[in-house]
Amino acid sequence: MVIALCVTVALAIMPLVGVPKSWILYIFLFFIYLAMANMWNLLAGYSGLVSLCQPAFLGLAGYAMTIGTWLDIPWWAGMIGGSLIAGLFALLISSAVFRLSGVYFAIGTLVVPEALRMIFFLWRPVGGAMHGAGAGYMIKGIGDLSPHVVYWLSIFVGVGSLFLVKGILRSKLGLGLSAIRDNERAASSSGIDVFRLKLYVFIISAIITGFAGTIYYLYQGYIEPTATFNVRWTMTLLLATVIGGIRTVEGPVVGTVVVVFLYFLLARYAGYSLLIQGIILVGIMLISPQGIVGILRRSKFYDSIVKRMK
């Protein structure tokens, strides 16, 4: 725990000691992806909900914040409001998507971001000049916002998501989710309110994913529907969780490091990046279904590191 705290503090002061901007960008993306991967791991790994509508949550939150700045709402209030709107949206669609299970649930949630992409592509929410494809807008009122603040916000949401997942797993909610994942019918017959627990974790995931999305678009400075409600976000979360090790706390951390590395490595191969990432994903699943963490757990060196981190 002490080592983890020291690492976090060291990362937080990096912008103040003249670290190259490229390093800051790597770390920023790491924490943004980490927060989203942790939430997807909570859904798919610990709850058995293979949700593919995470781009919908980050996109709605990002657009809510952006539109808010055009209506003279401060960006920080838009971040909070956008995250809550993402949670409310999760609540609204839950009654429909929770009627599905297994692969049908995944397919049902996959349709949601695409529907929102079409809506925002055609809808012009506020006046003024648009940027990019469809209803793309610049974020107003952030001219005086220091890049350091956005960087620190990314650390906050990334580290906070780790503590949130650990807290949930140690609570009664975590025990109920594990029972649902193992056997939903048995859990229901044992008195567990399956719908309520799924709804809780679905909303929590939407809020945190939405909050991370607002930070990302705050850094980017604009938002547009084609890149926002995009399957690339889903692939990023899948890669980070599965490559690192699904159903493990350390998995998304390790997997996100790999994903950020691949993000910059494959930038020159934009047309083939999804194909390459898919091949890597399948390869890791064949070699070790528990991901890199599963491979590392077989070594004594890993156990000693984990004990020191605690």
C-alpha cells in the first residue's frame, strides 16, 4: 500500500518537474483507460454482464459536458452532470437489456452506441459552428484551464476506480455479484435480488465510465459522434481486461499498460490496428485464458511483489 501511494504521488508531480509531454500523455491515457477497464472488468468479470455499450456512457457524458459549456455551465459542473446523465441512461435502458442474457445481452448492448451515433450525427443540439463529422463541437470556457488539472483528474479517476472495485468486491454487493456470475438461477433461488444487484453495478459502471470520458474530452477539447460512439472504445476495454487478466484486480492495470503501448505502436497502422489488436487478443486467450496476470501468478516473484504492494 505504501509503495502504491508513493508511485501515485510520483506520477502526480511529474508535470511539475519538467517531464516530457509525451510521457504525460502516456500516463494520462493509462489512467483514463484504466478507469474504464476496471468498470468493464466489474461488469463482465465479476458480474457476468458482457456489456458492449460503454461508448454510449462516455459519449453521453462527454456531450452533456460540452453542450453545457455552450449554455454557460462550468466545465466542472458539466462533468458531474454528464456522469449522472450516463447513470440515468443506464437506468433507463436496464429494463430492456436485462431481459436478455449471455450473447444476446452483448448484442443488445452493442446496438446502443450505434443508435446514439446516428442520433448525434443528425442532431444539432446547440447553435454555432460545428466541428468534425455530424454534431461535433468544441468545448467552451476551458482556455484558462491548466493541462495539469486535467492530468490530475485522470489520476483521480484511475486510482479511484481501483479503490471502488476493491470496496465493492469486499462488500455484500460483491458476494452477490459473484453468486450471480457463477449461477444466476441458483443465486435467485437463494434469495438474491438478481435484477437489483445487476442494476447497481450497471449504473456505477456507467457513472465512472462517463466521468472518465468527460476528462478525456476535456483534454481533447472537442467531441464528435463518429469517434465517440465507436467500437474502438469497446476493443480497448476488452484488450485491457482480457490481456491483463479478467476477474482479477491487477489484470486491468497490467492490460492497460499493454494497450497504451499498442496505441502508440500501431498509430502508423491505423487501417489495420483493430485487426492486429484482435489477433493479439485471441493469442493471449489461447495461451493463457487468465491473461498476463495468470501467467505471472505461476511465479514466486509475483507473489513477493504483491505482498510488498499490500
